[in-house]
Amino acid sequence: MAPKYKQVAEQIETDIMNHVYQHTNKLLTEDEYATKYGVSRNTVRKAIEILVNKGYVYQVQGSGVFVRDHYMSDYVNLEKLQGLTSDFSGRKVETQVLAFELTTANEEVAERMKCNVGTPVYYVKRLRLVDDHPFSVEDSYFRKDLVVYLDRNITEKSIYNYFRNDQKLAIGFADRVIYADFLNAEDAALLELKENDPALLVDNTVYLTNGQIFDVSRSTHHFRHVKMLKVSNIKS
């Protein structure tokens, strides 16, 4: 289990993402959080420091802690791996499952997943739409012995909500590589673009808290629709 201050930071961060503080843009006081979560002020202080370092909030001496004024929706949030349903809250997000199968890891997938060739994996290919416009094509592999169970109905919704809430997976961190490339014919047709049009690709490698890789994926984004957000804090 994560230290208490990290748990508090995650809960406040979730509130920020859900626009809980949008009316004032100001967090509660240390005393208020200490009472709310049943922790010490020092624990709250360490939690706030995490959020400051991640660029979500800033401190004004004598006034309090404020949420940074940046767009929290309409962007793919690189800070958290929550998925389009969370990133585009308030907008119409749809999923078309193009392929779902239980297969085995080939050499490329095994190398990315740091597992043996032939390891059982779930393969999922999905087309994601935002406000009825093709947004991205996702090719994902999930390691079966870590995910345990997945079916087509689940993949039609938020897979990560299922992993967190139903499977209780302890998702730890992710490596995300972003680069540009040209579309192949298949993905171009799905995104309603032309073959060799540009695309923005994101390769995700997602780890559990124990360091095991359970998900490797590639998202191919429509270049006209995607914007990405990375909040940062520049220390002096």
C-alpha cells in the first residue's frame, strides 16, 4: 500500500481532475484536509508538495494553494493514464471494438512486455471517437496472467476503470513515447484520412506497482483532432 501522503495526493488530484475546485480554484486548508482524511498536517503538506511538483497546483504565501489555470479537458493528459473517457469528460466518447482475441506474445510484443515469446496475452484493437469524429486507433496487448480476465463487452467501455475498480490492479507508472509517422492504409481508412497522411503515435508501456509490465499499446491519433497536455513545475 502506498504511503498515506501519496494516497492523499491521489485523492486530491482526482478531485482536481473532476473539477471539484472549479468555482474557487483554491484547495482546502491543511487543517481541513487533515480533518477530512484523518491525517496529520505534515502528511497533507507532503501531499500538496507532490501536486506542486507535478504542476497541478501552486502556492501563494499567505493566501493558500490554487489549481493551475489550464485546460483539463479536450487534451490527452500525459500526466495520467486515465483514457479518453476521463480526458474528454463532458464530451461524447464512443468506442468501436474492431478486434478482440486471446493470443500469444510474438517477438515484438514479448520484447516490449519483457516476457517470453508465447506468453498468453489479450489483443484488443479499438477505434475511439470523440463527438462522432474518429480520434484514434488503439492496438493493445494485456498480459493474461496479470489481468486474469477480459472480454469483448468490457473493452467496449473504459478498460482502465475495469482494471482499477473490478480487478483491483495496483497500476503504478507508465512510459510513453510520442512520435510522428505516416498512416498505413488500414488506419487511414478508420480515421477517415488518406494513406501516408501524418499521424501522432503514442507507445505506452504500463507497469504495476511491483514493476511488472501488464499492458503495451500503440495509439494512432488523428493529426487534426489530437492535443496533448503535460503539466510541469519549473523549480528555481
